[in-house]
Amino acid sequence: MRRTPLVALPCLVLSAALALAGCSDSSQTSSSASASQAAAQATATAVDCSTQTIETDSAALPEVSGDPGTQPSLTWSGQEAPSALTVKTLTQGTGTVIEGQNATVAVSYSGWQWDASEPFDSSYSRGRPTVFALNSVIPGWTCGLAGHAEGDRLLMSIPADLAYGDDETTGQPTGTLVFVVEIGGVYTSDSVAQATKDATMEGEQALADRGITLSGELGAAPTISVNSGAAEPTSVEVIVVARGTGTPVAADSTLVTHMAYSPWDNSEPQSSWDIEEVQPVDMTQATGLEGLVGVPAGSRVVLLQPANATTGSPATAWVMDIGAVI
């Protein structure tokens, strides 16, 4: 489960040229990923969290040892698992609260099957947090994290019906699952959109030279279109339109972004701003985004992608606001 815990990336809005965004080919899971990642893509479903009973503690929960920010370990109680979703706050954070199900979060976590001696997955072993959209995970995560804040450290017990079920033939982690979770960041559509508002413009002439029209103020939703007669790109081109001052993108970063694109003929443009859902982009899974390395968070960039004769995808023009680099 290397890319996301229990999650299918929220890329449905961007139906064309998704390889550019690093969120296509979710079926091409690396050999190091656990079975739970592949299963998540079929398991994540819409859930009405208001119908769920969520307890805040149980005597059956295991004891957690280990410092925050490091791999935790569990001492099991010897009792049966709680029947209800149970989310115990180990450390109270003071940051942004997760409201609703459209937020994207960055978390560090380890997960165990109930009474297991070893975790079935852990972001700590990978040395980096995992970023996912709250509405793209199993119901136990969607409902269990809602209402909690950046900085919270949680112990979650998720019954099988809110996780992967009890069918052991699927190869998924079955039964009640237990997670220790640290919420490192909470990102909303508004927070990502606002990240560019103080960026310094620098790419107007480069856009004009390429025949690209970009409208929309920094800190608000932009639209992108291709001028008549503009030459199609033959390789991926990156134009920094406005430069922020945040953390620079690295080759192994995960970006929290808003994106919009237009095919070269300007037919059927799409935008993540329209559905108010930000898009995580894992640079280790991306194709053609090497030009983003070194670009700081808070920047607005335009990416031009050539047509793909194999897939039949047309050339496209993208605009991306980089809200955070993780």
C-alpha cells in the first residue's frame, strides 16, 4: 500500500491524459504495495457518516507505545474487538479541523488486523506521509477521521463492515482493523486555491508565445484555452506562470493541487475547482512531471502535453495550482 492507505486516487474529474497527473493506472500497483491498496479501489464507497455510531474509547482497545512520528507498537487487551467504529484521541491537535468528506489529508499511520503481532501496512516504514481524499477511502476512515484536527494522533478500531469484510479468499486484510494515525495536514478546496494568491507573476510572455490563454486571478479558479493555430507540443512543457515561496517540489514529493485542462481543440474542458475537490499528485508515480522539480508550493504552472497515438489522447493544456508539497 505504497501510494495511499485504503484509497483510490480522486482523479475521476480529470478523464483525459491522467498519466501526466500521476493518477492514472491505479491498477498498476507496484510489487511492494500491500494487497489492501489494490482492494481499496473496489472498496471505497459513499457513506452517510451521520448513520454511524462512533465511540470515543473502549476497554478492549490495545495500548499504544512509541513516540509520535515513529513506528508505534500495540499491546493487545485480550478482549474481543469493539462492535462499533471506535476512534480514541491519543494526542489532541490544534490545527485545521476536517469538515465534511471533501477534504484531503496527509497522514502517517500503521494498520493491524485485530490481535495481529505485525502491521499489515505502515507509512512509517516508507519514511513519508500518505495523502488521500477523505471521500476516497473505506467508510471507517471517512467517518473516523471527520471532525478531527491537524495534529491529532488517533487510535482507530474499524469493524469489518466498514473496512474490507471477512472474506479471507480476497487476499485483503479481514475482520476488525486497528490503526494508529497521525494527521499531519488538512487541505480543502479553498485552502489550495488560496495558496497562490501571493505568488509573483512571471510567465505571461511565455504563455503568449505558446498560444495559451489563461484567465482567472491568483487565488481563484483559472480557465485555460488554446489559441487557434498554436503548435501542438511534442514533449511535455512546463511554464511557471506565478512563483510561490513554499517548499520546492522534489522527485519523491506528493503535491496537493487544483488542476484544470483543455484538449488542444478546447472541447470538453474539465476542472477540479468545479467539484471542489483537490487532487493529490504522487511524483514517484507521475509521468512527464520532471519539470516541476524545484518549483515551490504556492505556484501556478501550465503544463502542455503532447498527443498520445497509442491511447488516442489529444494534446492538452493544463493549469495546476500547487497548494502544498509534502
